Amino acid sequence: KAGVTQTPRYLIKTRGQQVTLSCSPISGHRSVSWYQQTPGQGLQFLFEYFSETQRNKGNFPGRFSGRQFSNSRSEMNVSTLELGDSALYLCASSSLGDDGELFFGEGSRLTVL
Amino acid sequence: GDSVTQMEGPVTLSEEAFLTINCTYTATGYPSLFWYVQYPGEGLQLLLKATKADDKGSNKGFEATYRKETTSFHLEKGSVQVSDSAVYFCALMDTGRRALTFGSGTRLQVQP
């Protein structure tokens, strides 16, 4: 079956702008989570959604937000972009029966200039 | 809070050498433990996992044993190949919270 699909794969924004990233989970998976990967901070958990509800949230400012739709697709939004938001944003999906196994997409690489 | 510490890289080995990447963790509960691998330009792939103490995860010749007494989950492979060159991440997921805490990653370079 198809894997986790993230769009766009690459994008460039300038400081102060906002960005929306999209994630389509594996068919049948209802949990979607987001991670930020940077050289300095490594991989950090942003948030997790299940059945359109945010269940868990990492330690990021309110500029980072997300949502999940009824078809389990998810979007994350970053407003008022800062240079430090440049990162690879990874989406992962899972079904509840997988003992916690997350399936990751290839990521969206955001560059903020 | 939860944390994962893994050895600094890069680790450079010759083909067919033995590999060990150390990983230790701190967690308040009884986490599940994972090793993920990231190849250049790609996302993360689950390599192996263990969900309780003394479990051994294995896949593609890689192994790791969940050691509760030493809070460790070291990754081993008996004979590495050039195709194993990648970044390896140790991670934990605490019970009831579907959020992974990752180590900093260890880059493995295997030379022919």
C-alpha cells in the first residue's frame, strides 16, 4: 500500500511569512504526528492528532499549529516564520495496533531566508 | 523528562566489520524502544523495536536487546555492508503517549 505522502517536498520562504505543509497518511491509519529535524536540535516532536483531535503536543511555540481532517489527512502551519524554523518537517502515521510503530514520510524541507 | 543518549559519530568501518552503536535512555515509565535509520535524502525507516525488558529486536542482520537494568538498547551487526551507510537513531516511546523521543543520531560510514 502507498506510504506516507508529504507535500511539498521543498519550499523556500522569507522571514515573517507563513507556511502550510500537508501529510497524507497510510490508508487506514488514523494517527498522524509531526516532527521537526534540524542539525542543531535533532528530531523533536511537534504534535500528534487522532480522529481530528490533538492528543499530544511538544514544546514548541504557538506559531506552530496543526489540524487533521475527517479523512485523516493532516496539515501543519507555521506562522511568522523565523530563520530558525528552517528544517526538515517529518510526518508519521500509525494505526493503534502497531505497538507504537510510526511510518514516516520523506519530509518537507523548509528553508527560511 | 524522557531522554535518549547515543554515541557520537561518525562511525567509520570497513566492510564486514562488527558494528556497535551505544544507546542509553532515561524514562519514568516502561517505554518501548526503537532504532530508526535514515538514508540520505529520505525519511526515517523503522529498523527494529522492543517493547519490554529482555526483548530482542532484530531485522536485516541488526539486533538490539532491551536492557532495563542498564537502561540500554545498543545496536549491533556482525558484518556491515557499504549499503548500511546511513544515520541511525535510537528512540523511545513512553506508554500511553504516542510521541517518540530521539537520540541525536549516529552517522555510519562503511568503506569498501
